[in-house]
Amino acid sequence: MNATILAICAYIVWTMLLLLALAIYRSVSNKKNNRTSLKFDPNGNDVSDFGQRITRAHANCYESAIFVVAPMLLALATNSSIITNSLAFLVIAARIAQSCVHLISVSNIAITVRFLLFLVQFAIAGFWLFKIVMKFI
């Protein structure tokens, strides 16, 4: 299995772990607050600040998948994973770090760090797309 496939698997597992954390958090919160309704606000506005951060960290994963995971899938589909393999683990590390920073804090410095980690992912994905397109021109 190459680095691109492992990175895609890691991205999926990370997103699933955040979803599981959110489900556990909401279940405990409902039980603790004697909430009988199983309805919830998809934006996380009905839970504490930490619950909102878990919600947003999870949402960031699926919102970013289109530009992080899709280029890796494109590389695999076009037999171009040599392009994505070298940076695949870095992009996933940046994604996980971004989520962790989001879970820890919403201070201005944390927001800046999250944005820088987002830019790392965005730049790598852009680089990959450029290289894949250039391969076929």
C-alpha cells in the first residue's frame, strides 16, 4: 500500500474519530442535562463551547475533503500517486493538527495557527493538481 492510500485511510479514520467524539459528547451532554429530545443543531449551537469546537472540527474535515482527499483519489485514478506520495503524510498531519488546535482553543493565536495549517493543506493540494494536470498536457 502506498503513502497516498494510507493518507486517505488516515483522513477517513480521523473524520470518523471526530464524529465518534461528537456522538459521545452529545450523548453524555444529553444525559447530564436530562434532555429528552434527540434533536440537535448541526452547527453545535445547542452545546457548550467545547461541543461547538468538536462540531466544527468534524465539519472542517468533510468540508476540506474535496480539496485534500480528491486530488489523492485523482492521483490514484490516473496512476499518478508518485506525485502525491511524498507529501501525503504531511497533508494529513496538517489536517489532524488543525483539528487538534481547533479542539484546544479559539484564541486569536489558535485561529492563526489553524489558518496556517489550512494553508499548508491548500498549497499541497494545489501543487498536486498542478503536477497531475501537467503530466497530461
